[in-house]
Amino acid sequence: MEGQERTQERRLAALVRGHARWRGRQCLNLLPSENSLSPKALSYLATDLAGRYTLPMKTMVDGELLENSYAGTRYTDAIESLASQAAQRVFRGRYATVRPLSGHIAAMAVLSSLLPRGSSYLSIPPEAGGYDGYDPGYLPALLGYRAVPLPCHGPTHQLDLEGLTATLRTERPQAVILGQSFILFPYPLREVAEAAHAVDALVIYDGSHVMGLIAGGQFQDPLTEGADVLLGSTHKSFFGPQGGIVVTNREDLFAQIDGAMTWRVQDNAHWNRIAALAQSLLEMERVGADYARTVIRNSQALARALDEEGIPLVGQEEGYTRSHQIWIDKVELRERFQMGAVRFARNLESQDIIVDLVGRVGTAEVSRWGMTPSQMPAIARWIREAGLQHRPVRAQVHRFRSKYPRLRFI
């Protein structure tokens, strides 16, 4: 039995090493939902913090008001404080929590604390690129809300301001949630906030996909432009560990959100992740503007190059994109090449080029590894050759990838 267990341990070790080599050193990763951590941030995940447990909640014990029900938290408390203060600076807010275990958990904390059961909110529906979690069968079903679709128009799913204003007047929702899994362009946020606040609705900005661009000051500045709360994931265009974050300028809202964390949407936080996030926030504070500019330039350059290679895209008339994403036109892909987005992605994966299965291509991670607009035409050519023509390009991809052994933005 012991020999079998050892064999399984060796197999596990081999799988972990294989993943690190393949995804970390050989693949060209163009998933818009992933990024790479710096060596220092990555190192904090494998520390004693990984096994520690605290209970950061005000509690009366023996007549004493405790900030934490556990002893031994002097370092974890200081790490959290450092991370929260860095988040406030990076996202230009007065209050922040770095405890959410994911962007979805961050959304649960915000909604469950600010909107009573029976509330309604407007959100962008999945058919317009919105996040599925806000759709009626998911968070609304769990938390007792009614989700009303925000009107969008055109192939790039841009917000219909006139329709939004009319919907606000008829529905009188408690909140408007902005945010999309498919997002190419910033929102007209000042106008949205003005219209929402006129009917006493909160504006909640889910920036999960564009948090890195927001942090770098190159997309939009939600809290300055009128959003009441900014929330999101920390591992997409933002180059931190998997997790979530919430930032606001309103003390009253923050007190409610922070109070909803412990024993409501989660219990303990993951302190190794918070340390890694703190490091990533400090890196973003140093290099965020240059990083975000590079991501957007790479997206636009790759889109132009893909278009020139004959890959059908969405949004040509609008300049393709101002985010880390590019969208394959799935309808035209099928009509012109008799190929669905899944087959296209599988063809690319067979040659170690990774995109998602729903037609999105992202440039955040390749930008972090130091690739610039001048490299995008080569990437576009390999995407055409591997994705559409089934040609072998793996050796070229590996040689190209080996030229970028170190992260640029750290």
C-alpha cells in the first residue's frame, strides 16, 4: 500500500511539473481570464501563511472587544492592512477589502449586504456578453432578487443609454450593475451614474476582466466617474493570484460590505493569497500605467493583424477594442470556414496556443511576458495557420516563447 501511495505522489509531482513547464514556459497563452504572477508574489503562496486561520471579526469575549478571535495574528493583520491600503491607492478609493476568495464572492458580499431580499437590479444579460452569475437562475435565485436586463446594442454590446434611462424610470431598481465577461470598450459611466442616482439606485461596477486596466489608469476610473462600488477578480487583466477585491469611497457602504464577509459569504480568508495580492498591488502601483498601455496596444495590434490574416473579428468599425480582449466573429467563422469556435480553439491548443472556447482572445499575459505590438503579426499568422489551416506551428511557438523567459512588468 505504501508503495502505491508513493507512486501516486510521484505521479502528482510529475503532473504539477508538467503543467508548469507546458503552460508556464511553452504555451502562448491568449486566454483573457488568466495572467502570470511575479516570482515574488508566487513565492508568498507557498509559505506558512497557507495553513493559517484567523477570525477577523469584532467580538465580545470576557468583557473585552476583540478585533480578532484568534491569537497569533500580528503578521496576518499587518499584511492585510498593507494590502488594503495598496488597493485603496491603486484603485483610487477610500476603503477596500482584499478578503473575498473570488470575484464572485466579492459580488455576493456586495449584493447581499446592500440590497435586501425582494430588490431588483439592472445588469447586462449573458446574450450581450454579461456575466452569467447575475442572470436570474444564479445570484438572484440565491439571494432573492429580480434581475432586469440592461439594454445594449450592436455586435460589440455597447450600452444603450436611452434605453437604460427609460428602464430605470419604469423599473425603479435598487442597483445598476455594470460589467461583462465579454468587454471591449469602457462604459459611459458618468451618464449612467447620473441616471441611476436620479432614481436612488446604486451603481456597482464589476470590473473583473478590466481591473488591471483600471488600476493602470488606461480604461476608465469607476469610482471617480460615479460608481458607488468597484469589485472584481484579481487574476485576469490584473496580474495577481486568484481572488477578489472590493473598493468604495463610501464609508456607509463599506461598513455593510465588510460586515457581510465573515460567517455570511465566507469564513476565513486565505492569507498566503492576500500576501501575494499585496505584492501584486505594489507591482501594479509601480508599473501599472505602462503595463495597461501595452496590453491595449497589443490588443489593437493583434486585432489588426488577425484581420489582415483573414480571421473574422467583431468590432472592426469601432477600432476592434480598447481592452485586453478581441472577439472572434463566431457566425462568420462558421459561415466562411465551416468551423465553430470550439474546433478553432482545439486546433490552436494542439499547437500550444491557448484561447478560450467561446471566441475571446486576450493579450494580458503575453504583454506581461514582454511581448509588444511588433510581435503581434507573427502570433496572428500562427493563429491562422494552426486554427484555420491545421498546420503545425508548435516548434515555432516554442522557439518564440523561449525568447521571453522573464516577466517584464514587475
